[in-house]
Amino acid sequence: MRPGIGSIIIIAIAAVIIFGPNKLPELGKALGSSLKEFKKATQGLANEDDTEKNDLS
């Protein structure tokens, strides 16, 4: 289930209240780099799995 626009707005307001507007760009950058690393790691695992399947054939 995807969050609606209302939920996103409430989350954004809560983030500004909790972290403050000056801290949000740093948090966004950290989140982005974390997602990038996660995608790299999962891609690496998928590639290793494909390699193992080909080796077994």
C-alpha cells in the first residue's frame, strides 16, 4: 500500500519539527548514500547468485 499525499505531508512536518530545517539536508544526503550502498550490495548479491547458478550448470 502506497502512502497518500496527506501522509507524506504529515511525515515531512514531523521531520521538520523533530530535526529542524537546518539538519534535514544532512539527513537526506545520509539517507541517499545509504540507499545507494544498499542497492550496490543487493546488486552484488544478485550477481553472485547468478554466477553460482551458471557455475552449477
